[in-house]
Amino acid sequence: MQRLFDTNVFGAARVIQAVLPGMKRRRRGHIVVISSVMGLQGEGAGGRALGLLGVPPPRPPRPRLIATAGIVFNDVYAASKFAVEGLCESLAVQLLQFNIYISMVEPGPVKTDFELKLMEEVARDEFAGADADTVRYFREVYVPAARDIFATLGQSPEEVAEVVARVVASPRPAFRTQTNALYTPLVALKYADPTGELSVRSLHRMLFRHGSLLRLSMA
């Protein structure tokens, strides 16, 4: 958990902190941070199995300004992306006074060898200390759904890079840009109901009660 936050949150904050003085002196700048749809919706589907279940998180990459980026069983990862979203949204307001833009690029599932390897590893893990029901839900519900979502909704790294390039080149960049239009309806559930009940209960039913229909709809 600490390593994940060191990379996703504190790493991004340190780099932003390092570049801001020069941008403020010049009265212009553009900071692009790769966030995630997991920073908008903590209960969706499709991502990295890095949760409190007991799955050991992989060693994170070196911190960088354009960093990579929740979902069921991805609570800690989602929390780190929520933190980045809050940090940057707060900064965006004050930095406009210096003509400095912050852009959050928010991918959904991205198909990479890293994700495939991670899914293989967690499928074999014994999860010592986790209760049997949670392990069963993880293996029988989450893992198949995550594989289907990556196969159906996942983008290539090149597709995400094209969106990043457009954001970087924009003369008046938006604060928030999602890279995958197919994932937008799941995120929209959160904002359709201010109580949060619609998104939580809808996604619970989709995953735990109607998983076969979810997989059929994506086939």
C-alpha cells in the first residue's frame, strides 16, 4: 500500500512541485498526469487486482509525471487515483491564475503484458489470511469478469498515447479527458445519482448476480 501511494500520489506530487516554480515565473505551463477512470469510480470493473484481499501489489514503476493508472478488489489502487484526482483538481483552480493548465488523462482498461502477467499471478495465489468466501468471489466472479472486460473494452497503449498526444498539443486543454468512450457509461452511473446508491447497487448486481449476462453482452 505504501509503495503504491509513493508512486501514484507522492511521486506525482513531487514532480509537480518541482516544475511549478519555473512555470509560475514564466506565467504559463501545462502539466499532464495520467490518472484513471478508477479515480472517478471505485466500484467499476476492469483493472488491477491490488486490494485489501491480500494480493501483494507488484513493485511500482519509478515515479514520473505521466504515470500509469477503481474496481472491485482494487480498493487501494482506486484510493491512490482518487487522491491524485483530488490533488490535481484543487491545484487546477489556483494555477489558472498563473496561466498553468493541469490535464488529467483517464484511461480505462489497457491491454498490456503487465496486466496479463498480473492476472496469471493472482489466479494462482493462495491469499493466506483472506477468508474463503472472499477468495471464492475473487476467483469465480472477479477474475473471469476482469478478463472479459479487458478483452472487450481494453485499449492498446498506442491508443492511449494518441489521446495523450492530443491533450499535450491542445492550446486550451480540458482538465479531464477519458480515453475510452466505451467505458464512459459505467462512470456516468456515479454522477446520475448523488447518493451513490445507483452505481454501487447496479454494479453489484451486474457483477455478482448477473455476471453471465455481463459476459454475454460483451461477447
